[in-house]
Amino acid sequence: MMPNVLKPSKVFDNVLDSLAWCLTNRKFIFSKIVSKKHYFFSSSFLSFSTSPLSKLSAIQMLDNVTKCIAFLQSCADHKNLNKGKQFHSLMITYGFSLSPPSITSLINMYSKCGQMGEAILVFYDPCHERNVFAYNAIISGFVANGLASKGFQFYEKMRLEGVMPDKYTFPCVVRTCCEVKEVKKIHGCSLKMGLELDVFVGSALVNTYLKNGSMEDAQKVFGELPMRDVVLWNAMINGYAKIGCLDEALEVFRRMHVEGIAPGRFTITGILSIFASRGDLDNGKTVHGIVVKMGYDSGVAVSNALIDMYGKCKHIGDALIIFEMINEKDIFSWNSIISVHEQCGDHHGTLRLFDKMLGSGILPDLVTITTVLPACSHLAALMRGREIHGYMIINGFGKDDENGAIDDLHVSNAVMDMYAKCGSMNNALKIFDSMSNKDVASWNIMIMGYGMHGYALEALDMFSRMCEAEFKPDEVTLVGVLSACNHAGFVSQGRLFFAQMESTFGVIPTIEHYTCVIDMLGRAGHLEDAYEVAQKMPIQANPVVWRALLGACRLHGNAELAEVAARQVLQLEPEHCGSYVLMSNVYGVIGRYEEVLEVRKTMKEQNVKKTPGCSWIELKDGMHVFRTGDRTHSELNALTNQLCDIGFLLDEVLNLY
DNA sequence: GTAGGGTTAG
């Protein structure tokens, strides 16, 4: 029988696409068509799925409800809305749209294609009664399309209409719960109906209990289930992993292994995410070995999880190899490899890959945007950032009102941060003011941004507005406030904030706060005070603190204290060039040139190389980078001439005074 | 005819 179907008719010979489709869906063809002996149907079905609809093929297709259902299932599986819609209208024309199974399949097809509006229209069609199948299909559609509360509404409606839920209903309804007590209510209903021991209901319960933080309830359900399949084990493992109970997750994995259940692809991705968040390369590699052995390396989701694991373990090269090997890269693949670059600090790489992604025809989503924007922030690449913001506006990213204001908090924060870090505080403020919801991070971004660009008054004003709005400042807020005071030279105010940190704001100072204060005091010339803070602080001073003090000593020409600080830095971080440079500059400022040479000599002996200073500017044609002593820029002469002109101009202006 | 578990960002 089978060879006939695989090599049957003209359809396969003439339409290559049909053949490809047939091969990838062999299982479907065998189970749904061969077993039902619809040989004739198989060929007309394939021609229908690839060519425009003809009246003849429609009549051939529509002589049987089973065929209609099979076709709609296929449209649902392939998310082929056009064919599904065409077929729906044919079903209406030829009177095949009213049988209950057809209704269920139509709702299912529209749900799977993300068209809940159409699904509801079918559901509410007055010509038929709404049975449990139709309810299950519409509830599952809402849940799958991220409209959980709507799904729950339909469950309530179902109960009101007296339609009894069944074992298909509960797994979907459970997923709409956002609190343990809601889960318990549904769990109770399933108990009453004697469905609590169903493994589908059980795994949904385990998943939702864990998601809402009730490990006891999840364990109880898991323990009582008479039959445990791989999906249930995965629900336990991934549920624990998601809430950060990594040890528990691994323990369940171990038990699964002991009980002889083989891990599936879903198990593997979950386990990989655990080793990724731990940065555990050894175990991650072991899992990679298992992946290859089991032949799971052909699956895109497993590859994506491997990319993430290698990336989080800082093995960017291995992540790239896996990425390149994926034949059909999906949005997860791109987002993963982009985030790997961003996490490793390769911001140029992040933007390069983003361009490549756009070129490959995959459209970015909110995750892509929130990964790429920080790269623009780090590089102060305002134009790229604006482009991305523009792209978001045009494509309606994260917005949900007619004014186009972004409604996703994290995304608005990311856009705002990009503008703030790139120095465009006006635009950052526009976003900030347009936000209907703000969190501490939103305020922090504005405070930091103002402080960073020297607008200390605006930063402090933001801070007081934040307190008035009853947001509780956190560590980041106070770093922002202190650094604003630092850059503006508001020493007494800075001291006051620092003194009040614990008592008024409930924030225990970290090394960053101490560094800020020491830097602030030092810059203002209060060198002894700065040194005192560094000595008395309860945390051990790090090289950053000592370098701040060293910098202050250079500024104010205090060689004695500079030597103390330098000794500390050199002890903690002998290979860092900055301290040597600072020290030699200190000697330079106070005219002790022999010591300058001495420090330079030590640097040479210790083989310490100075990292060249680097600055860059982004223009229409791309990024222009300049390093100290670098003469490679293509328009160097023009630039030098321009600089000379500016120099002359300045001299003339100065001469006027 | 309709169900449960996964990978990316902050």
C-alpha cells in the first residue's frame, strides 16, 4: 500500500513542491490518509495545497467530512491561513461547514493561525450548538495565543451553559491561572470529575504550581500520578529550573535517569539552560555529547540552547560554530547568538549580527530589540539606536495604543537608556514622560543619564521627584545620585546623601558607592578625607578605589599620598597600565622628572603595555575610530587641517581678551 | 474533531 502513495500519481511527478511536502509529512499521510484508504484524496489534496483552487478539485475534496477535517488540520499544522480561509468558504458553499467535527477543526485552524477573531465567529455561528469540543478548541486557542484571561472567561461560560469539561479542558484551563489559589480551584474541579490522575492534567498542574511558586503542591501531584511520562518529568525539571531551584531540577533529572526514562529534546534544552545559567562548561559539554549521541543535534531548539550554554560559559567560538551549523535558523537562534555577543561585550558584533539577521529575512522581535539597544548604548551609537527606535515605531513594536507610545516597560527602558547613554537627554525625557508605567529602573536611567552628562541639578531633581512619587531608591539610584554630585562638584550634598544612605533610603553602601564618594572628595581636593574613607570602609578597597585616589593626587599634586595609593594598586593589579601612567603623571605634575623616567622604566621591565586611548564618532557612512598615534584614517589630512583651523580660530578669539 | 513539557532579553 505504502509504495503506491509515495510514488503514486502525476501530482508527485509534476509538482516538486508537493513531493517535498509529502516527504516531510509522511507520517501524516500514512496515518490520516493511507489508513483511511483515501488514495484519490491524497493526490487531489496535494494538488490543492500547492495550486490555485479549481471547481473540480473542490468537489473532489468536499465529498466527505473526514477529508475536510484532514485538510483543515494540515492548514493548522502549517499555519497556512490562506488555504484554510479558501477552504472554509468552499465548505460554506457546499454545505460542509455545519458538522460538529468541522466546526472544531475550523476553530482549531484559525486558532493555530493566530486568528482568534475568526475563530470566535465560527464558535458563535448560530447554526450549531457549542459542545465540549468547540469549547476545548477555543479555550486552547486563547491560551496558545497568550490570551489566558479570555480563555478562562470561556471556561466560565462553558460551566454556565452546563457543558461539562473533560480531560482535554483542564490542561488548558490550568494554564490560565496566575495564583496558587486559582490553580487549587481548578485542581479541585478536576478531582471532582476524577480526572486528577490523567497525566496531561497532572503535568499542566505541576507546571502551573511551580510557576506560581508552590513546590509542595507540584511535588504532591507528581508523587500521586500513577503513570509518569517524559513530558511530566520535563515539567518538573524545567519548572524548578525556571524558578531558580537548579539543584532540585538536577535532582529530578537524576531520578528520571534512575527510573530509566530517556531524556527527550525538551529535557535537553531545560538541562542546558541550567548549566548555562551556572556557567558550567564541563557539564554543558557532557550534555552536548549526549545531544550528538542521541541525534538531537539536528533540532533547532536544542542547537539554540547549546548556543546559549556556550555563550554564557564565554565560549563564543563554539556558540558560533553551532549557530553556523543550523540549517533553518529561527528567531531564537538569532536572538541567542546576538545576546551571546552582547553578553561577552562585543557590541560591534551584536550590531553586525543584527544587520545579518535582517538581511536573512528573519524579522526581529521584542527580545532582539532589547538585546540590540544596549549595544547602541555602550557604543554611544545614537544613529543606530534611532534607526532601531524608528523601526519599532513603524512596525508597532511593544505599543498598544493609537498614539504609538511603547507599552512594554522593559522595552521603553531600553530605548530610554539608549538615548540617555548616547547623550540625547531630550529624547530620553520624551520617552520617560510618555510612559504610563514606570519602575525603579526607569527613574535610575534618567538620574544616571543626567548625572553622566553633567546635568547634576536635573539628576537631583529627578531623584526628588522619584521619592515624591514614592518609589524606593535602590543601589543603582544612589550610585546615580552620588556620581551626579561627583561630576558637578556638589561635595557637601554628596556627603549628606552618602551619610543618609542607610538611615533614610535603606540602602547599604557597596564598593561602587564608596568609590563614588572617594572620587568626589578627591577631585574636590579633600584628599585626606578621601583617604580616610578608603581606609575605614568596611569592604576591602579595590584597585578602582585606589586609582580614583591616585587620580585625585595627580590633580592636586600630592606625591606622598599618590605613592601610598599606587603601592596598593600595583600590589592588587600589577599588570594594569593605568596606575603606572597615573603615577608617572603625578611625578610629572610636581616636577620630579627622574621619578617619571623611573616609573616608565619599571613599566618596560614588567612588560606592562599601555592600552591606547580610543575615541569614535558615528557618521552617516559608519563608525570612525581614532586611537592615540593612529594615522590610518583615510581623511587624516583634511581632519588635521580642520583642527589647525579651529586652533587658529581659538587663538584669535583668545587674543581678543 | 479538542489537551500537558523547551531554547533568547531586561
